[in-house]
Amino acid sequence: MTAPTVSATGVQAFVAALEEFGAEPVVIATLVTYTVTPVTGALAGRPVRTGVSVDEVAPWPTTPPHWIHLPADVTLAATNAGGSPMAGWVAHSRDIPAWGTAQVPVAAWLAHVRGVLGGAV
């Protein structure tokens, strides 16, 4: 596995980076969906399909995505939830402090999502 090209930006770069990490990205309407397997919490060891808005990854990697879209049956103990364009899904607001320090931004994003999923109940 090699790191994505640093100069690559936008949705296509995000999708390509997810592919390199085996996250099985698929663009569906206005979301990039991909799979993450949490290592802790109620969903540990179970692949979970997640998503992010294509609008949020347009400036990738200079600005991190903020909203994590999850199937509605994935509930988090504490969340600021909003609507998702995907039927049956909910968007969860999550900030990433100190963005821009990761050598491989997609690895930082996937670790962030994996950590959020660790809080599923």
C-alpha cells in the first residue's frame, strides 16, 4: 500500500485514497460511502458502511470532512445529529482537532471514523 499523491485533491483523490486503504468506496448520489471496521465498542470487528458528503471532500485534503453519515441503526451515546441525503441514514457532527498534521490524511480520517464508531451503543 502506498500513500496517495500529495498533490491530489478533491473527491476523486479522497476516493482513490480510500481505495488504497481497502475501504471499498462507492459514490452514491451526494455521498462517498466506504467501509470501516471499529476495533472497540459495540460494533468492534464488524464492518460498518459509513459515508461523507461529496461537498465536504471537495477541498480534500486541505479541509477535513466534518459530518459522518451512518445507517440509522448505528447509534452513538453522544452526538449532534442531522439529516442525511441517504434514506435511512443519519449524519453525525464530528470535529477533528489539529487537522493537517497527519502525513497520510486519509489514514487520519479513517482512524477518526473508527474512533467515532467505537462509541456506538
